[in-house]
Amino acid sequence: MKPKKSKMGVRASSISVSTSEALVVHLTIGLGLALCFSVAHNVHFINLTSHPSQVLGLIWAFQCPTVILLYSRYRKDPERCSYWKAVGRGVLGLPAGAVVNALGAIALGAPVGIQYLPKTINWSLMMSLFTIVPAASVFGSSWTDWQRIFACTKPIDPVDFMICLPAHGVVVGAWFGAWPVPLDWERPWQEWPICVSYGAIAGYLVSLVASFGFILVRQHVKGD
Amino acid sequence: MGKGIWVHWVMMLLHVVAILIFTRGFLLTRTELPNYSKCDDVSQSPCFFEDQDHKPHNHSHPNQKVCWSKPAIDRLVVIVFDALRFDFVAPSTFFQEKKPWMNKLQLIQQLAATNASSARIFKAIADPPTTSLQRLKGLTTGGLPTFIDVGNSFGAPAIVEDNLLHQLAQNGKRVVMMGDDTWTQLFPNHFDKSFPYPSFNVRDLDTVDNGCIDHLLPFLHREDWDVLIAHFLGVDHAGHIFGVDSGQMIEKLEQYNTVLQNVVEALESQSAPGGLHENTLLLVMGDHGQTVNGDHGGGTAEEVETSMFALSFKNLPSSIPAEFDTSFCGLDLDNRNICISSIQQLDFAVTISALLGIPFPFGSIGRVNPQLYALGAGTWNFEDSVGNCQNQPKLDEWMRNYVNVLCTNSWQVKRYIDIYSASSVIGFSHEDLLHIGNIYAKAEERWSHTTKKLLLHKKESCNELLPALKRQIEEYSAFLASVAELARSKWTEFNLKLMGAGLGIMVVSLIIHFLAIKKVKEQYGFSFTSSGDSGISLGLIFACFVGVIRACSFLSNSFILEEGKVACFLLATTGFVKLRSSVMKKKMISEAFVFLLLVTICRFTIQVGLSKHASSSEFVSAYPLWMLGITSLWNFVAEVLPVLALILLAFLLHKAITRSSPEGIWKYIIMGTHLSYILIAMHWAVESNLLNLAWVLKDVGSNCIPRLVYAIGLGQLLLLAINQLFIKQKSLEGSKILSAKAVAMFSVWSSTVIILLGKQGPFIALVFIIGGYCIMRLDNVELDGKDGGSWNLMLDPVPVTQWSLFAVCLFFCTGHWCAFDGLRYGAAFTGFDEFIVVPQAILLTMDTYGFSLILPILGLPFLVACRGQTEKGKQPILGRLSLVYMIYGLIVATSVTATILCVTIHRRHLMVWGLFAPKFVFDVAGLILTDSFICLASLYYFSRVEDHALYDPIK
């Protein structure tokens, strides 16, 4: 499973991904999420509804190394940029992305207050891990790539798909996840950020499948 | 005239028709009459001959003047358990299944079983809506619910109709109340003593109840009251929070059983002849039922069936003839026989009035309930009535009294129906009136010709008298029953056909609206996509998606409650989408960020407003954010900042007008607005405590400045109208003249709206201007130098959607919400001290809809005028403006249609009177105002403009 070089001129410098490799990455992340939940449930005897802050913290802390280490392998410009530099970019991207996510959530109506602070921090770190961190590891400070992925939604490479689709999936899932919050069902999971997190995770899982599907189809078309 | 203006008028017409038809079917429109019953009214009735005849015999109340009926009881203890289900009281053997919450009020069952003649359980049937406030109203007035009480004073829910408590107070009965503070809201001045406890905290099961218990027992040993009302809320709250099948509910019921035990013991110990409670009646009752989940408000059997228990402390023989006994009997758990009667809540007020001997409430349409009335019979002096019926003296006496009371009862109901149909706009139909009139006439005839004579000539034998009395009672009962039935069908039932028709017309109007937009769009050659074909753009899909999601959100009461937040959420979403496209095009990123920041500010303002709404509706300070800071520094800033904002606003307006059109009438308009702003600043300076300026206006009065501002606004409006009608405009560039007009219009209205809104006004105006500017600028994000031709003909619905969402957000930002207590009544009195209907209504409308409707609609041309143009060819500005207005109208109409649909679906919902109906009224009023303002704006902006300046089609 050695990385083969893309033939395209401009994008030649990024490390490309084969289908099976993409599958491994997707599976690792997906299973990692499942593992987080089972650890929370079986070892710590907590779940997202009862201890949102702890479980979200567990998820991002547990997934952080996986995501950064996995995505850093597909960094752009691998000749000039070492693996560890990409890892460092990812680590830096985590808090920066968290700030962006938290501000976005507050603009959309997330509650602000001292009792929500740990929840919001952990939630936005988790969101950041799934949205910003992969892109930070892969693209670094290449503004045109960021713009291409997040503003124009024009993924080209398999790596682009692996970054673009899950990131959008998480955000859209979280957006839809916010809708049950005002309902008067008085269920504990309606609290911020529980159902938003559920929505985000659901969106993330769906988009993982979708991104793998896209890569598969593209590979298939290429093969023909 | 621009093409497509007719659409606005047609739409307005359609909307008005649809809303009128729907409203006739939906709102329960009973007019409240201001009439009150008086003691001496009864002399007009044919019933009261007995007064002179019987008075010498009546020794039981020698000092008391006999009013409408002979008093049967002296004192009354009413214990109200909120949301008392019927099966809380009745024995479980009466139901198919035994549930854990049954048989908890053991005392009641025991009393009902052991002394069947003096204690009785009733199944009380309430009329929906089964909310406490409406039920208390129904119980005390004996009438059916109204939604809009025309005679209602601003804001306060106090009952103005004639009611039981008014009659009690008028006739010298001292009333003591403890418990739910709804009573003191409804009857602010009627209680001799009251111990109200707050009822809004549903999670608190005990405060109200403990307060009641603390006061109830001591009062039972005091003699300084005649009627005691204790309203317990624990069962209602336990139901709301934990449901009926819960430990808390059972605890509450067991607690109540203990309370009742104490009460009955206390009363019984003093019920000996001559005792304090010799002639006391104890009533334990619910105001409505509840579902197993603890909800109430609707009309299901569980919700309307509550119970009532009446206990008299006299040992009474069974005194009611079997014909009038509607009770059904069964065995309880201990195989004792228990009988349960039934009573309509409607009958409560009149029965209690009859028992206490006070005039019946004027608007009551109930019937004196025979069983409950019989429980008071113990206080009559049977020895006195030495009739010929020695074998059945009590039955005879009861029948005489009852027929007499029913006569008065029927006369009173007939009087009410006659006066009501004479004075109300929507009265009863002629046939209905004729029908009940006939029944009454028949009963009346029998009364005057037969029964009266029989009663007067006491020598007649029982055999003749009793059947005659029975027939008379039957006839009166038939009359009262048919009146109640008629009133129910007219006042409490929704007319589904009318509602469906209204909704149908509304939907048709939406379709016509849509088709009209399509037609006008094709006329001018606009398209939604940048490529110029007739396809569907992403922007269109997104705008539709936002519109549909907002409309769907109205289907749930929670989303209506949080409507401001939902609108903000959607607005922020559109902001993010715009940010995305501005990043894509690499320009106007700062505008996008400013817009998001603004939405965030709006969001916090709305939140503060909502929390204030939840806690109390008192306005301590005009500007909500600064309620938090009480220090003097904050006060200082709070006084000065609005003035600074005002100055900034004036500067912005000045700049805007000089940029678009530096000369002509516009200059004078702006000068007038500046003058108004200075006056407003002066007004605030005078009102504030910082500068002691109160002396300045001591002579003139503080009302003169606001009135001057209104006058300047009117003058400016007049000037604009004259200019519009008589002065030919100079041929300027189309977009410039349009923006000049819009700025002028904005400035004319802004001064009045700002002074009405108080100190938050200039901030909201600034937010409005900045937000509008951002929306306008962001509209141009897609403008590329390359394909100018198709850009000029591209129509993006997203900015219009944003504009309308922004307007909704501003409605909530300005401290309003869709409920009648969300109206800022204080604003209506800016510049006026006393209440005058027309100006106050106009001011209140302007305050409520100023920033959410009037200014956004009048400001819509900015969206068109400031749209960037490419060099190649001009765009048909008026065509675009017309389309923008149509799209705006469509967006508003869609959400109102969703509200109407939702109100139709939820017409039996718990919250229908508390939430859905007010929302409906606000939305409908808003829609009609929107339509009329769109029509006015189209007249203003479209007419008498040099056609060639605006119509230049491309090429």
C-alpha cells in the first residue's frame, strides 16, 4: 500500500490515496468513534446524555491522535513538508478551529454562560477535530485549497473528498441536530450540546460512508 | 405605472377575504356585555309575587333583605383543587380498571356513602378551553369562553362581565381568597382578604398548597367572612411535571385527603344550631380535569370531566323527586351505595347565587342545578310552610322554592339573550331566537295562568299542585337546556367549513401570487440563475428551503414560543451561506462578518427579551441589556449612548440623502427629521435624572415634544404626498431617485418609531441600517465583471428572504412577542395621558410593527437601488422592485398560511388560547398591514416617475 504519485501537474505534490487506503482511514475513524462510545459506556459508565462534557472530551482526546496522524500522511507537498510538520499543523489547527466553531455556534444561538463553558469547549474541540484539523494537516496555510474545499466545495482528489465531505457532513448534521432543542419534551438530551453532538456525529458517519462511496466511484470511473 | 402593481391589490383583497372568513369560523366571538344584575331588577320578572306573600312567614332571616331568591345557606367554603380529575374522587368501582391514583380521597367517598342526602359527589362537566383562567371565568360568570374580550382593559385580564364575585361584593358578602393568584388577577378588587401565591412556577408543587393550608384552618374558626375560596395547585403542577401516574401525584392526593379531614372536622364541630357553621355548605371542586400526561386545555373527556363534592352539615332527608334526580348509583369498595350526580360548570354560578340569595350574574346562561340546590334545603324552615301536603312537606317546599328559582333563572337568561342579540354585532339567527322565544313563552304562559294561581291558593291539594309544579319545572328546564345548547353551538364550536374555506382561499392566493411572480418575471425577462436561462438556481432552492422550514416550525407550540430564536438561527444560517460565497469570490468578507456579528447581537437581545418575558412583564428600564447594570456609571452611559446613536443616525441619513440627491424637496424632509431627532434627544434629556431639566417643560407639559414629533412626521408625509401628486420630478437616474425617495420615506417614519420605542430606538435603527446595508452589499457578491448582461437580469431571492427574516428578528429584538402581554402598552401613551382609542391604536401598531414591518417594507427599494450594475445596459429597476415586493409579500403570506394551518390543526390544543390564537392574531394583522404598506409603497415608488429613466430595457 505504498503511496503513488498523482500525474496532475499542480497537484502532483500531494500524496494520493488508493481505495483500500481510504477504506482503512474511514474505518479507523468510524471504529474509533464507536470505541469511544463503548469505552464511555462500559468503562466509565457514562453516556453523552448524562455527561456530555466528559464524553465529548473523551471523543476528541481519543480521536485527535488518530485523525491527525492519519491525515498528516496525505499532506500536500510531502517533499518540502515533513510528516511531523503536518502533525504540528494539525495540532495547531485544533484550538483555532475550535474557536471558529464555537463562534459559529454562538452566532446560531448556542447558550453562553459559565455552566455551558466546558460543554461548549469540548463540543467545539470535537467539531474542530472533524472539520478543520484534517484540512490543517493536509493543506497547512494554502489558502486556495481551503477556499476550494470549504467555499467552493470542489473536491478533486480522494484526499479532498476525505476532508470536504466529512467536514460538511458534520456541520450540516449539527445544524439539523439543533432543531429539537426548543421542543418542550423536557428530555435531557435536548440540552445544548447533546443533540447537536448527536446530529454532528450522525452527519459525520453518513458523510464518511458517502466520501468513501465517491472515492470508490471515481476510482471505478478512472479504471474504465 | 409599473406592471404588476395590480398584483399587490389583488393579493391584499384575497388575503383580507380569506382572513375574514377564517376568523369568523375560528375565533369564538362572544361579546361581553357591560350590564350587571341588580337586586331590584327582579321586580320586572313575573316570578316575584311570593316576596310579599311569604315575607311574614320567613323568620329565618329577619334582618336580611330577600333579593332574587331566598337565601338557603349563610356561608360557603369553596375548596378548588386545580385539575382534579373525575376519577380522583369517584370510587374506582365506577371505572373499568382500578388505577393507582384512584380512591385516594377516601374521606369524600366515605361521606358520600354514609350520608347520602347531605353529601354528594358530582361529575362536573367543563367547557373547553380547559385552562384555569378560562375556567375560573366560566365558573364565576356562568358564561361561555370568549377569546377577544372587547371590553377588556389593556393588558389586565380582570373580568369586566358581571360575575359571582361582583355580586357577592355588591351584596355585602365578605369573600376571603387563598391560593392561586389567578383569582386576584381576575378579581382585583373583590376580595375582603386575599392570600395569593404565584402560580407560574409549575415545578413548585408545594408553595401554593402550603400557603392555603396555613390560612385555611384558622379562618374556619373566624366569623368575619361569608365566602371562603381556597385554590390548591399541587395536583395540577404534579400532573404537568410528573404525570398523573406518579408517586408525587399520589402524595398530593393523600395530602389533600388529610386537609379535607381537618376541614370537615373543623366545620362539623361548629355546625350545631347556633354555631358558626350552622348553615355552611362545603364545596370541594376541580376547575378542569387533565389527561394522564397532565395536559389540559382541550376538549377531551379526561380534560373536561372534573368533579365536585358538596357537603351540607344538616341532616337532610332526601327531598328531591326522582324525576329530577339525574344521578347514577353504584357500590364502592366497601359495598356501600354511592350516588353520583352530574352538573355543568355553566350552572355553578347561578346555583351558588341562588343558594346565597344574591342576584344571578347578568350573562349567566346556566340552570340552577336541582341536586346542588337541594343540599341547601336544610336551612329552610319547614315548620312554617303548613301546606296541605303534610305527608310530603319537604318535597312540597323544595318544589315551590325550586320552581320559583327556576322562574327567575329563566327570566334572567331570557333577558340576557334578548339584550345580547340586540346589542351584539354577531348575534343569534332569527330562527334560533324565535325557537327559544316560543319555548319561553309557553313556559311563561303556564306559569302565569296555572302555576302561579296554584301557588297563591294554598288550599289546593297536593295531588293537584305537585304535578303542576313538575310540569312547570320541566318546561323551564327545557327552555334553559335549549338556550345552553344554542349558546354552545354558537360560541364554543369552531366552524370548520368557514375555517377550511378561509384556508383554501389563502392557499389559492399563494398559488396566484406565485404565478404572478412568474409572469412578471418573464415579462421583464428576469431569471433566477446567473446564466440567464429559466432554470432553478441554488439561491432559489435555499430561499425556498429556509421559507419552508420556517413555515413548518409553526406547527409546534415550542417553535412558536421561540420564534425569535428560530428566525435568528435561520438568519445566521443565511449569513453563513453568504459568508461562504463571499469567501468564494474573495470580496466583501468584512460585510459578511459584520452581518454575522449583527445577528449575534440580535440573538442576545432577543434572549434578554425572552427571559424578561418569562420572569415578569414589568419594564423597569426601556433598554433590556442595561437592566443588568444598575450602577450610576451604567445609568450615565444608558442616558448618553442613545443620544449619540441618534446623532450618528442623523449623520448617516444626511450623508445618504446628499449622495443620492442633494437638492429639492428631499433636503427639507431630512431637515425635518433632524429637527425631530433633536426634539427626541430633548425629550429624553428632560425625562432623565442626570440633568435636572424637568422645570423646562413644567408649563408646557411633557406631552408636547412627542406630539410635535408626530406632527412633524405627518407634515413630512404630507409634503411627500404633495410632491408626489403635483410636482413633476426631475429626470434623474432611476436608481438615484429611487434611493432618495426611500431615504426620505425612511427618515419620515423613523422619528416617530424611535420615540415610541424609547431609548432602544436609535440602536435598533442603527442595527437595521447596518444589517440592511450588509444584505444589500452581499447581494452584489456574485457580480462578476464578465457577464454583465445576465447579471442585470438576475433575480436572487436570498436577499429578500434575509430581509424578511431580519425584520422578524427585529420584531423580537424590540422587546415584542406574539402575545397580548407582548404589546408595549406604555408606548401608546407617549405623548398622551388619557386613553383615546384611535391615536392610541395607531401608536401601538406603529410601536409593534415599526421596525418589523413598516420600515423594512418602505426600505425594500434600497435592495434594488443599491444593486451594483455593470456598464453594459441598464436594468429595469421598477420591474425588479415590483418583483422584490411580490417575493417579500409571498414570503410573509407563506408563513401566515402556515400559522393559519397550524391554528386549524391545533384548535383543540392545550395552548390554543394562550399561544396559537395570539400568534394568529399578530400574524394576520401583520399580513394585512404588510399588504397595505406594499400597496402604498408601490403607489409611492412607481408613479409619476419619468418612465424612460426607469424602464430602459437592455439593448
